[in-house]
Amino acid sequence: LLVSKDFGKHLLEVEDLLQKHGLLEADISAQTERVQALNAAALKFSELEGYQPCDPQIICNRVNHVQTCLEELGELAGKRRKELEDSRQLWAFFQEMEEAEAWIREKEQILAAKTCGRDLSSVLTLTSKHKTMLGELGSRRALLHQTMKRGEQILAKKRFSPGGIQEKIREVRLRWKKLEEVTGLHQQRLQEALNFFQFSTETDDLVAWLQDTYRIVSSDDFGHDDYSTQALLRKHRAVVEEVEKHRAAVLALRKQLALLAPEHRQGVDVQIRIVEVEQLYGEVAEVAVLRQQWLQDALAVYRMFSEVHACEVWIDEKEQWLEKMEVPEELDDVEVVQHRFESLDQEMNSVMGRILDVNQVVQQLVDGGHPSAEEVRSCQDHLNSRWNRVVELVECKKGQLDAVLKIQNYLLEC
């Protein structure tokens, strides 16, 4: 049993042989105690004095022979255990290499069947799974390195060197290298897909923002008075600032597109998408400028109406005063009224400046083609007409005062 050359043809068989060898070793150990006891008993016969049933030398030779056979048996048992353990190490190496090959084949099939996703969410999910696989790859790489190192140690011992160890190491190493290349290529494709879908998502978000902004800047709400129009103008200026801030993002689209993989950046759809975004941004920027001008024109109109109203209030007051005023006949009263007219002249100069400003604003609005040009022109004509009437009333009253003053001076001279 101990000189057998059967060391097993696979790991399970070697394990079975080691188990049987362990039982044999246990049997040898038990027999060793028995032999030692028998040898001790036999040696007593070689030490007897007087009658000796057997020659002491024969007894000693017999004891030594048995002890030598027992020691040889122990050496054979130790040698076979070492050979069986070496065999187990060898077949464990082959089994681990086969498991590594099976794992590599499984990952190759998975990578061959994997897609790169259809949208950003699926790509992110696949990227997360791929990171998990990279972790498994790292762990398996360390185990495979240890297994190959053990295979090289087996070759170095030259005790069990059946053909195939070096070939198996070379084969698995090549397959592993190919797997890492495929894994790296798939990771690159995932990153390219991730970049493309992130680009697409950002572009979609930009388009959505531009569409919302276009609805805002194309609104026909210009306010209903000075206060509401000023509020709309403030909000619009903030929108214009945002539009200007997004200019860089629109201009950067083509640079970002150039960084994508050829299969993504050369697509007709993505090229058309970029052109659409650029055109939409141009429309938003153009309409934003127009709306700002329209709001400023509306604000000018409301301020003009407000100024006209203020002027007309003053005209109403002076018209009533002039129409009700009677030219006094007494000199002292005439001087008082004349002093009032001097103050009125100062007020009229001030109001005249305001009316000239109104006329200038009206002319600008009419020349600019404002949609309320007719209404504005009508308001201007009405204000100018009332102003001319006030001027006529003032001139009339001044003429009457001058006439009374001449009469009073003539009477004083007389």
C-alpha cells in the first residue's frame, strides 16, 4: 500500500487516498506501540542468567530487525503522505485553474450580451453593475495570481510535473488578458454612452428652458399702468440676464458634441438637434429684445399719460380761475391781479416745458411705429388744444388788465 504509485487522477480521488492513508497511518501508530511492547518483552529473555531458552544474540537480532522494518514502514508512510499532499496540491491547482476559466467564460458571455443602455437611467444602472464586476475582477485577479504562483512552485519542485502546467498557466493568462481588454472596452463604451445621454439630457433641459422662456418673452402682457409695467420690466430684465447666461451653454454644445464618440456625434438626429437649439436660442434672444423695447414703449406711454393728466389738472384749475376772474377797476386790485399773473407766467413756463417733453415722447412713439400711436397722437392733440386755450385766456385777461391799467394811469395824470 505504501509503495503504490497511485496518487490520484483528480482532486476528489487524491482526497480519498489521503483519507485512506490516514487510516493506514493510524494503524501503523497502533502497531508501533504493540511492536515496542513485544520488543521490550523479548529483550528480557536475552538478559536472563542461567538457563537461556534462546541465544541472546538471536533475540537481539530479531528485535533490531523488527524495529528496522517498523522504521522503514514509518518512512514509507511519511514519504507517501508527502507524495499524496504534493498530488493534492497539483490537482487543486488544476481545479482552481478550471474554475478560473469557467469564471472567465461566464464573464465573457455576460460582456458579449451586454448593451450600453437606451437612456441615462439605464446607462447609470449598467455603470453601477459594471463597477461591481470590476470589484469581482480585482478579487479574482488576486486569487488567480496566487494559484499561478503555486503552479510555478510545483514546477520548481519537479516532484510532480505532469505535462500541462505551463500550458495551462499560459492559456489562462492569455484568456485573462483578453477578458480585461473586453472589460476595458465595455467600460469605455459605457462611458461614451453615459457622455452621450448626459449631453442629450442637458440639451433637452436647455430646450425645455428655452421653450418656457420663449413663452414668457413672447407674452402680450405689457401692464395696465406705470407701476405694473415697471414690475414687468424688472422681471423681464432678470429673464434677459438669464438668457445671456445661457448663451455660453448654447455656444458650448458643438464643443461638447465634438468630444463624443464618432458613432454618437455623427448621427443626423443629434446634428439637427444642435441646429434647432441654436435657432431657438436666437429666436428667444431676438424676441426678448423686442419685448424689452415694447415694455419700455408701454412705460413711456403710461408715463406720458400720467404727465398729460398732471398737465390737464393744472389746466383745469387755471381755466376755472381765468374764466371766473373779473378784471378789477381799482388800481390796487389791478396790481394784485397783475402780481398773480406774474406767478402764473412762471408756472406756465414750467408746464410748457412738460408739454414739450410730452410732444417729444409722442413723436418718438409715433416714429417708432407704436401700436397705440393713434391714441397717443389724439391725447397729444387734446392736450395742445387745451394748452392753447389757456394761453388765449391768459392773453385775453392780460389785455383786459393792460386796458384797465392804461385808463387808471390816464385818470391819475388828469
